[in-house]
Amino acid sequence: MVNLPLIVKGVCPHDCPDTCSFETQVVDGVAVELRGSHDHPVTQGFLCAKVNRYLERTYHPERLLTPMRRVGAKGEGRFEPATWDEAIADISARLLDVVAAHGPESVVPYSYSGTLGQVQGGGTADRFFHRLGASLLERTICAAAGSTAWAHTYGARIAPPIQDIAHSRLILLWGTNTLTSNSHLWPFIMQAREQGARVVCIDPILTRTARAADEHIAIRPGTDAALALAMMNVIFERGLEDAEFLADRTLGHEGLRAKAAEWDLQRAAEVTDIPAETIERLAIDYATTQPAFIRLNYGLQRHYGGGSAVRAISLLPAVTGSWRDTGGGACLSTSGNWVLDSNFTRGSWVPAGTRSVNMVAIGDALTQDESIKALVVWNSNPAAVAPDLNTVRSGLTRPDLFTVVIEHFQTDTADYADWLLPATTQLEHWDLHKAYGNHYLSLNTPAIDPAGESLSNNEIFRRLARAMGMTDPEFEESDLELVKSLVSDEQFDELRQIGWIEGYVSQTPFVDGPILTPSGRIEIESEALARLGLDLFPTYVAPAELGDAKYPLTLLSPPDHGFLNSTFVNVPALARKAGEVSVLICAEDAAVRGLNEGDLARVFNDRGSFEARVHVTDMVASGVAASYGIRWARNSPGRRTVNDTTSQRLTDMGRGASFYDNAVEIAAIG
């Protein structure tokens, strides 16, 4: 008898705005096909190049299938199999010993967006560390600068429906490689183009998105705020602002007018490397085209002044009043459109005064703070994704640091673990996902049994909680019960039937609804930011590492088209397509250094170096280099990657990462 195929609805767990819905076809308990849901309003039947390979990742021959105990030196990556009972008993005993000897804050959790699921991303894990009284983690490595800027300006991270972009007539893709990192937005951009819209891409790199746009404006890295302020100056000078909107819905617009006046076209051109006439034309086009939409992304805020850049850009639709128009406004994130239980992770359990460790500066924390005695890592790979990896590796090698890693594979970080525990993938557990690029809440239903002895993140922390004497009923809730606790019964029934539900959406946010700032207005003038030592009004904050005689090149390290942070780098087809590590440099800069196409080169600064194959190209301007990431060190020449050169410096607001504020030099090898 042949069993009929089973179709199971799921949702992509990865750090991408699209949060695609997919369907898994299962035959005799084996997932045989995974495809995008055709009836989902955003997914529309296709998946990105990465998630199209998700079955290969799930059934990868190097998948971790049993708990592993370290038998070699830290960093060697030598382990032996063990049972779950042995693992839980030893880990719980050692954590209890650490707490007894050094206090609960000597334990540091480290996780981020290996999954964006509400349940597997935090859930029982966060409850565990909160009940323990462990140090808190400032999860700021990706979006903190921009998110902080937006929150202080607009209150909630909300935006119009992305489908409305189809109504736009001018679309600015600012600091976003949409075709790689937000591909399900592109069909709506194409709909707008069919109706006569113009698409402008503002990016230091001639990305595949920039090539597909109507115009590419190559901006000097880290100078986005200067461009935005200069555009405002042109708009104000020509009387193209929406004075009524500014008076009715904003706070501090007169101060903004004065601030923008500091940015004449000549000054802006010198700072941004964009011709004055281009800035002027862009400003006039933006102010006189309705609807006009700005999609800004997080890449542009990975500079020291990244928060200020997002703050300035986000105010352009307030100056022109384009928030009024269907298909107008701007989008950084839609994550505020769904508000779930704020105490789901039991933040109320955190003892008053508990210290925080910033994940961007984990290298300094582990090497300079001897009070940290235990590190538990899940949903992240800091030995690949954190900046200043020489320092990170030094910290992970500490003999007195007890380290537990929960993973799918033996990653760079796993090589330093005392215990390596196998976790389930998205096809093997329950979860609930809200998107940050659309307005849908989606349910992930397990399609297959867990591979080997793998357990969900929540089950691992439930077992640890019991072994460590935590008796709260919250540690008895199953993964499915955790999902159900976040939605109503009616919502869950709809999620089970359809796979997703749409949240409340306003086509014109900040016009027809409340503005959730202290003043109830769009805060151009921010007393809260001033109290933090920042400018009262939007301003330009220059990159910290402007090129100098020693390190004259600004190195950018955006994600490769086939990778998502350090995920998928071990999928053979994607690794082959990405090819060897390369560094992009323009012909002028290559000639000065005696570099030719295909040369092997060393990219370096005082923090570290990595090897890369030279690619001489027009994709970057003079003074700029780029190397796509993020590779695992174990698969890279000399076991070094681009993050050996990046710094732990925090951004101007939000205490975020400044990966793209990175001055380097490049020299031929041999």
C-alpha cells in the first residue's frame, strides 16, 4: 500500500523581512519537496535561493544527531557521543557549581536570529535564564541603531502594507539589496514600474538590485544622513515641503529647517561623493512625485553614525507629507504591527539591577571580564558572526569558561564547546512567526520527526530547568502550548487551517492613527535622544574609520546572495555558487596597489586579516572595497574571515554593530 503524500504548512524561520510561507510534501515520514505557498499574499509561490535548499540542510550528512562531549582542546573540535541524560546531568551540575561559586550573573546567554520564531527563538530559553538570574544579553548585533532611531522618531515600528508599493510612482531603495535580502518585495516594485514608477537604488555597491533599478546612486559609505539632510534643504528652499503636515503631525520642524540649511549642495557633494546636481534632482523628484516610497534597510545603519542616518532618512516622508498617500511613506520594519504577550519570556522574573552584556562586544566581555564563567549559545554562531574575531576566539579558548552550544552543525563556535547539543530544524518543531517586512502572523507546523536524537530548543531548556530545580509551571508548557498561549483560540484555529493571519494594517500610518511617541507627534525634535547625549535634531555623524594613510579603504561586508549570515554556508550547492572568498576593488585602487584580477591578496588592519581573491570591478568606487560574507573560518583560507577585521565599536544610538565602518588596506600575497 502506498501512502498518499502529506502536505504540511510551515514558515521560513530565518532573519529576512519576507517570513515566507512554505509547504512541505512528506512521503512515508520523509520530506521530499518544499515549495513556497502560492496562496500567500506575499510569498506568492516562490522561495529565495537559500530556502529552496532547506531540505538539503535538514538532511545534511553532517547534521548533529546526538549530544557530544568535548575530548580535545578548545577550538580543536574533537568530541565524543554521549546520552541526553549524561549531557543534562553534567551541564546542570556545572552551571549550578558556577552559580554557587560566582553568582548567577557569571552565566551569559548568547542567542540571536538563527530562528526568528517567538517560541524557538526565546520561549523557554529566556524564561530559564531569567529564573536563574543570569546576565542579560543586549541583542543589538543587527538592527539596534535603526530601530532605536525609528522608535524615538515614530514610536512604533510600523509601515504601510508592502503590497501598496504597487501604487508608488517613485521608489527609493536606500541601503537595501532587495533582490538578495527582501526578494518578495520585488514583485510589488515591478507592478509599480508597469504603472510608470521609477526605481532609484542608493547604495555604495552596484548590487544586483542596483543593476535592476532605473538609477544607481553610489554614495560614500556612512554618509546617508548628509544626503537626506541636503535633500531636505533643497525641498525647504524651493517651498516643496508639506507645511500643513509638518504643523499638524510633527514636533520640531522649524529646527529641522535650520539643521538642513547647514547642508548646501556643495558640502553634501563633498561628503557623499554624489554630484550636487544629482542630489538636487533627486530631492526635487522625491518632493514632487506622489506617491513616493522609501524602503530603507539595516545595512546603512552599520556605521558609527547609523542611528542618525536612519533618523534623518525616515523624516523625508514627514517633510513632504508622503505619509498621506497610499503607496507613500517609508518602511524600516513592520514588526510593531503585531503586538504579542510582552511577558511571554517572563522578563518580570529578572532581578532588579541585573547586568547586561552587549553581544557586539562579546570578545571584550570574554577576554576582559573574568567574572563570566559560563556561556550558553543557541540560535547563533558568534565565532563567525561577531566582530573582531581574534578577540572572540581568544575569549572562547579560556580554560575556565564552561561553554554549551545548541546547534544543527559543528560550526566555528561549536569547536569551542564543552557540550554540543543537537537541535531540531524548522521542519521538526512548532513555532509562531511575525514578519518584519509584511503584516502576517504565521504558524509553523512540524512536518517530520526530529532527526536522530535532536530536541527543540524549548525541550532542551525544559530538561535543564527541571534538573536545576526550577519548579515553575512555565517549565512544563509544551512547544504547542507555548504557541497557543500567544494567540486566541479563534486565531489558532485560523492559523491551523490557513497557515497565516493578517494583523491590523493602516494604509496611511502616522496619519489616521495615534503616534506612539511621548508627544503624540512625529518627533523631529527628540528630548529623549538629547538626554542620551545625541543631537536634539537629526544630524550627520561621520564614520569613525574614515580612510587614512595607513588604512585608506572602507571595507563593506554584505551577505552573499546564497548565504544568510552564517547559515547555509555548508550547503554544497550554495557554497559552490558563492565560490572562493573574493574582495571587490575598483581599477584605480587596484593599480595603485599593483593588484590584478585573480591575484590572491591579504585584506588587513590592526585587528586582523583574511585572504581573498581580487576582483577588479566597477561595482565599487575608489576608496571602497567589498567582500561578501559570512563564511565559516573552517572553510576559509588561513581560518580567517572578514570579521577578523571588523570592530566591536558601538553605534551612535542603540549600542549596535558597526560592521561597515571598517578601514583596511589590501596587499598582494607573494
